[in-house]
Amino acid sequence: MESNMKENLLENIQEQVIKRKAMFIPMLCIATFGLVGYAAVDKEAPVIESNKVEVLYGTQLDKSIFTISDNRDSQDAIDVQINDKSYDPYQLGTYNVEVTATDLFSNSSTKVVQVEVVDKSAPEFKVVGKNQGYLVQVEVNSSNDIAKYIQAIDNVDGDVTPFIEASEKLVTSKLGNQTIQLTVSDSVGNETTQVFEFLVSDTTAPTIKYKNSKNVNVDYGSKFDYSKYVNISDNFDKKVSSVKVDGNIDTKKIGSNQIQIIAKDSSGNESKATLNVNVKDLSAPKIVLTKSSVTIKKGNNFNPKSYLKSAIDNKDGDVTSKVKITNPVKTNKEGTYTVKYTISDAAGNKATKNLKVHVEDPSVNSGIVSTAMSRVGSRYVSGASGPRAFDCSGLTWWVYKQNGISIPRTAAAQYSATRRVSKANLKAGDLVFFKNTAGRSGISHVGIYIGGGRFVHAGTSGTGVKVSNLSGSYYVKHWAGGGRK
């Protein structure tokens, strides 16, 4: 059957050829020859002309990077295969890349081309924060580090801000404009230079800070001063001179009030704060005594009211008649007593004042006191024992001797030879001792107690023999104790 089909087809072709014009045969022959001849002639492979190419950082390889020619086909028609396994577009350097080019007739060639990744892009400046074109906003007295306001970013090196060089230093302590030229380079020398205008301005309002709280208590009748309750400061002005108080505080009226404090700096920046003010009676009456300490003789009368001068309250006025007196004084018994004067105002504020009362028997040791007082004004001489010059223990030794009492010559020995007496139980004629140094043992000074908290002693070459008060700070600090023979 196959043989019959071939015969039928051949007959059909012959029939069609006979019917066509005679010229068909030459044309068919020419066309057939052209196709066969073309295929036979193109046996040349494409030529990869590139030996080394340079590409920018980050470039992905494609055939357009390489120069490839062919005897018949255009570069677009050539199939190019690139083996870029060793190539890293994000790492500067030179890479060996294998390139294979194949034309339309399957002629191919392969070549290793050196591809160098290079960086030709300079860093770019970027303004941080507020930006109006090239105007850089800087707050007065803020950092003078330009990196706080300008950054420099490079496509390869990343942040190169630390390498910015400035034509001059940024001064933030003065208001106004400053023109500064900035330059920065990347690691391969690509450089950018740009001029920036820095505007140093004060846009920060003063700070109003409460010292304790926005709610404050003010004493009745006192002078109201807002500065007692708030601190006002500014980032530029050393002192904020423009401070206004919106509202009024009448301290003669008990109750709550609200005021607003308005502070404005020299640049016109303004801040406000509210104070809630509560006027109250906070002060206790003031008790005034004519004396803080008195000495009376045993058996004498004592009237504590005679030592009360006044008691005045800031709101209630004169409350002297309402003072309560606690009187424990026993005039028939020697000792030191504390009389208390107490008063409370209508608001419950309480005041107390004390009067020290010393009850003494003038007959006890009166000779010692008289002898000691007779030496007041005498000179102080170290090692002297009278009768016209003394040191401290020389005076006590001499006075006691004149009254028929024998005691050792030095202060330390006198301390050891007497029995201890508290300050509250001292009697006229007792010895009073003092330490070398506060808080340490060792007796360095001695005197004779004469009553009423006072004592006679040979002080220094500058003072001689004098009368002093045991309440003096030095004598309180160095007190060692009393001594009685």
C-alpha cells in the first residue's frame, strides 16, 4: 500500500509541474541552492572580545556587559551563558567569570573574562530632624557635634558620618546663622563637599518646676511669694526676667485659691503652670520670756508668771492671758527645775517655752564662791598657783586651800579625787571638768561652779581668770562632769 501511495504522489507532482510555466523550475533550483549553500558556509563561532570589564558596585551581570561579535548574527541574537558563581556584586574586587556565546547556527565559544567591581559613588549627606532645604535647625545651647544634625551615608561603606570634616566649628551658644562647608570621603576616595546653613535658634520655653507640689499651703497673714514654690529656668536665658502671676492671693482670708504663673524668655517662648494655694493658720503663738534661766535662793518666793512677757499669735492676736504654766519649782529644796509655758491657738497650733529655775542654798560653799570670785581678773600663767596668777587647776587648788579643803594640784588628779555630780545637780562650790577633745577621755580643764549655770576658771593667757556659762557651745561639747569633795 505504501508503494502505491508513493506512486500516486509522484504522479500528482509531475502533473502540477507540467502545468506551471517554464520559469518555475529555475526559481526552485535557485532557492534550494541558497538554503543549502548558507548552511554550509556559516561555521564561525561568535567572538568574545572582552578581556576585562569594569562594573559598578551592586551590578548584576548580563550579556550587555560583555562585547561579543559574530560574522552573521547581532549580539542580541547571540545566546550568552554567564557562569557567575564566584561573582559577588556587593564585594569590591576582580572576579574570573566564564562566558559562553552561541550563534543561531549553534556555533559557540567560551572565554574567561575578568570582571572588576568598582565603587565610583561618593557618600551622600542627609539632614537629621527639621530641614528646610539646606537650612539646618539647631536649638541654642544644644550639642555642637555636627553629627547630631548631619549624617553621611555611602553605598558601600554605609554610615561614614564620623569621617565628616567641617570648615569650622559649630557654635551653639549664640543665636543666628552659621555657614559651614562639610566634606566626606569613602574608603576608595570618592568625595562629597556640600555647604550647609545652620540656624541656631531658641524654640524652647522656660521650665517651671514645682519644688514640692502644685498644691501648697500658705500661712495666714504671711507674704505670698510664688518663688518659694516653683523654680523657673531657661535653656538660654540665665534668668527669666518676664514672670507674671495671673490671680491674687489674700493671705488674710482662709481658703483655697488658684493662680497661674506665666514665664516668657527673651525669645518670646512662653510656659504656664498652675498653683493651688490654700491659706491656713499654720503658725503657733510666739511665747516671749524675760529670761531663759533664773537662780533663786532656797526659801524665797517664786512667781513664774512674772517671767512671761507676752504670747502673740499671727491670727488670734494677743493670747498671753491664755498661757498655761506648769510650775514644779519647790523653793524649799535645792535643785534645777523646768517651768513650762504652753499655749494653743484656735487652729490647734501649740507652742511651748521653758524656763530653767535653779534653787540654791547660799550658805553652802559660799566661802568657796566668794574666794573664787575675788580672783576674777587675775592673770593666767601656766603652772602658777596664786595668789595673783593661776592656771586652771592652780586656781581651784588655791581657792579650796583658802577654805580649808585639800585637793590634788592637777585637773586630772582633782577629777579622780572627787565624786561625780551631774550637771543638773551641781551646787555652788562644786568643781566642773572638761575633756581634752570632744568624745574622748582625758581631763584638760577645770573650774569652780558658782550657781546659775556659771563657773569661774582660769581660761587662757588672753582671758585670765573669768566667769563663763556652762551653756557655751565649747563647754557643752567638751563637758566631762561635775566633782564634789
